[in-house]
Amino acid sequence: MPAPTQLFFPLIRNCELSRIYGTACYCHHKHLCCPSPYIPQSRLRYTPHPAYATFCRPKENWWQYTQGRRYASTPQKFYLTPPQVNSILKANEYSFKVPEFDGKNVSSVLGFDSNQLPANAPIEDRRSAATCLQTRGMLLGVFDGHAGCACSQAVSERLFYYIAVSLLPHETLLEIENAVESGRALLPILQWHKHPNDYFSKEASKLYFNSLRTYWQELIDLNTGESTDIDVKEALINAFKRLDNDISLEAQVGDPNSFLNYLVLRVAFSGATACVAHVDGVDLHVANTGDSRAMLGVQEEDGSWSAVTLSNDHNAQNERELERLKLEHPKNEAKSVVKQDRLLGLLMPFRAFGDVKFKWSIDLQKRVIESGPDQLNDNEYTKFIPPNYHTPPYLTAEPEVTYHRLRPQDKFLVLATDGLWETMHRQDVVRIVGEYLTGMHHQQPIAVGGYKVTLGQMHGLLTERRTKMSSVFEDQNAATHLIRHAVGNNEFGTVDHERLSKMLSLPEELARMYRDDITIIVVQFNSHVVGAYQNQE
């Protein structure tokens, strides 16, 4: 587990970036205030602001860092071998096959594959999957952190518990509360399906449990027990909003334990988007906050694949989101609330957990920072107030919930952070996964996308297609196969080993210039079970 300070603000080590770019900065937040000119602005969650100029200045005599190094006139090529490439791609893969009958009902989910490929160090993405034990259904989600991984880590641990509690009937909530009161063993609420690298914060478990208990106690008080119907959409919305409120409240109250006090502040001042699916029989709900996406893979009668989007990005490309933001603030802020396609000119997603710098009043921010630990009080980023900050909150964690009734032709669902969607079109994502799952990709005609290709190039493409079937067996995980294409695809849509090797060989300080963290969950549906549900009705 990385050191606590590295969870929130990864440090630039030993001026490594300085040696590469020829400048060095006295700056511990390079990803926030002084990105390389080589990094496209669209890849940064936070855009640089003039206020950061005083925190970052060229180091004196920076030329001495570059003069001592000599480069060969002929670049030396270094490629990873296929086994080395596979080792990197498969390091974080995880698969789970769902029992057809779990004791309550026949599952519409066959199983899921998930994987992650980091670009940030440490990775800021998180993932979660769990089976609901006291109700029905499965929960699966991807979480994209920014300004560090503290918030995405907390949300990945806690959100599913809030959702599960929101779905519980009144009688079960009472039973759980009575068990806590009497010191009896609690009913298990979730069965987690986690990769060994997907850890939990043991130090914060008691704090997190107390906040969750307060939530279910309030649900008990609000529910008279008369109604037994649970609205899944309402439960998802309430869970998202309540967790974000608890993250904010825990940071304001603080904790006597210095480690926990700093932890809750790091969680609150960093941020995370979330895209969560709840699958129960043929009922599929997707709750999305931010710019991760959920994509449904549909197989048409002719065997082709089509993509159905089940989430909307909450950013400047969404006209309805722009209109919502403008309506929530005075007319004189219409030109400042979104600048350069970012919230207050700084933040790319318009909905997120944490990010209290866009939610708290200025007075509250100053009070919490001044009374907080020295690491927070001495940090220039946390003390910085966004420009044109007049009528907070400007940011919400409330999700947009989409409902879809599964059909036999709905074969799989892809949940992924924006690192995937920045590199691949949704139709290509669905086609690659569909072909992988069915093994029918070799029957598709070769498309060159308008490029002029020589006879030799076409021969190479045909040869590659012939060997493609064997290459599929390199990947026993659909998410891994998708990452292989996302990172290694060439202009013809096929995996180029040389390109893949180069991208995976980049040092961690350079990888973020070319791509973001990628986290993917591929959920495969049982068409026979889905069809049986339809026939019953």
C-alpha cells in the first residue's frame, strides 16, 4: 500500500521529468499546475490556472541537467517480448463465473471479466463487483479518480454498501440494527468479487461502518414499514448522494486519530466519477456520475454487432448538462460557470464525488484547512479558491439513472472509465468484445478505412487475420483483450505488437502523456435465462 501522502499528491521524483523536458519545477503537483506542453489539455482532469504560476517556476541553471547527457545519433530500439507484454496486460485481470442458480433465482449474468492498465502512478482508477445477499442482483462499477486516488478508493469500498442498504426492506434493516445493538453477528450484505490488488482500507473500516449505520438508522426512522416496494432508481440516487454527503461531513468533523483525520481530508479534496450497474433478472439499471460509460453489446439477426449507450457523459459535450449548470446559478455567472469546456475553467467532469473545493463555501474551506494537519495547510492547491467562485455548490454527485429491460439479443455490457473511450469508438469496443466472445471475427471483411494500401500491406493484413484466431487465445479475459486493442491498435484497427510494446515500455512519468488509466468490466448475459424471463411474462 503506498504511503498516505502519495495517495493524494504523487511526487515528481529526482527531477526525472526535468531531465526529459529540460526544465525543473519546484512543484509537487505537476499534474495540476505545470503539465508538459506535450500533454494535450483534453487529457487533464484539471486545467492549469494562472494562479498556479507562483507555485511553479523554472529551476535555476536548468541547462546543467541536460548538458551532461549524450544521445546516440541512431536511436536504439527496445521492444518487449510477447510474454512480457502479456505479463503486463494480465497483471490486474480478474474473472468470475456466476452460478446459474444462487439459491434464490436463476441468474441472468453468466459472469464478468475485469482488468486495469495504469497510466498514473499510483493508478487513480478503481473497480468493484459484488453480489447482493439480502436482496437480489449484482452490482458492478468503475470509478475514475482525479487529484489522486483517495476518493476513488473510498467510493469503491463504500458505495455498494450504501446501495445495498438502500435496497433492503424495513424488516431486514431492523434485524441488522438489533444485531448491532445486542452484539450479535451481522447478516452479510454483500459477497465481494475482488482481485487481490483491490484492497480495503482497514484503518477506516470503523469510521465507514459508523457512517453507514447512521444512514440505515435514518432509513428505519423514515420508513413506517407500510410499503414493501423498493424503487431501484430512487435507491441508487439516494445512495450516491448520501455517500457524498458523508464524505463531506467526515472531513468537516475530522477525527482524533491523525492518520484518519488526514485520510478523510484527502478523500474530500480529491474527486471521483462513478458508473455503476445493478443487474437483477432482466432489469438493468445504470447509475452514472461523471464521464465513465456503460455500453450494451447487441447482436443483430445477421450476426453483426451494435452498441447501445446506457449512460450520458456529464461534461461540456452534453448540452443538457450545460443547461442544468446555468439554471442552477445566477444569470450573471452564465459565462463563467463553464469556461474552456471545464467547470469554472478547471474541472472536466460536471458531476463527481468529493471535490469539496467546488462544493463548500469559501469560509468553510478556509476553516477546515486552517484547523487541519500541516500537510493540508501547507498545500497550495488545497488553499487555492477556484475563480468566479460565488454561489457554491457548483458540483453534485447525484447520478443519472438509466433503465433497460434485457432482451435475448443483449449479449454483454461494458463498463469503462474514460481512458478506454478516449482511444476507441463505442462501435469498435462492442465489435471487438462481441467477436472475442463468439469467435466470429475471422469472418468479417478487412476494412482499410480509406487508406491507400500496397499489395504487400494487404498481404500483411491477410496474414495477420489468419493468425488472429490463435492470438485470441492469448487472452482468457475479455477486458484484457479490449485493453490490448485500445493500446496497440494501428490505423487499420488491428493490434500492432511494435506499437503495443512501445506503449507498455513507457516509464510511468511519460505514460500519462499518451493515455489515461484504463479500467474495464465486461459483463456477459445469459441469453437463455433472459429469454425464459420474457416467456414467463
